[in-house]
Amino acid sequence: GTIKVKDKGNEMEGIYPGPLKERVKITVWSEEINPAFISINDNTGKQVISRQPVLNSGLNNLVIENLSNLPKGFYFIKIKAGEMTVTKKIIK
């Protein structure tokens, strides 16, 4: 699926393969340099992966790799950039 959100100069569009295998790709457009926080939580809410990339002005392609060792199941990916937060359910 695709998710697209706009908020105060930031636009987030993530493409999530389903089911998820080795990696997840996230595309984020930012008006300015911005810190971001990405976390993947399992269905109990436990954080299993986190990243803190810095977004550059313009289009940013973020990739979270090495997901093959996660057990099959439902996960939630949360992306926070500026005042925008997006949460998406993904399947492994």
C-alpha cells in the first residue's frame, strides 16, 4: 500500500511491500533539514527497530534493511518528522 501525508511543509509517502521481507522503503519530502524518528514495533508494542535519520531539504529515500530475522506477524511502523507522525500497519 501507499501512504501520503502533508503537514507544514513535510510530505510523507511510504511504500510498504506486503508482506514485508528484507527491507522497507520510505519516501519523505521535507521543506527543510529536519531530524526524523522511525520505529518498528511488534503487535505487543515492543520496539524492535529504531532509526534516527536526518532529512535533507527535498526528497529523501529512507531504507530500513535486515528485517529478514524478524518473526512473521503484524508490525507497526511509526515515522515522526517535525510535527507530523504517521503510523502504518505492516505484515511480515
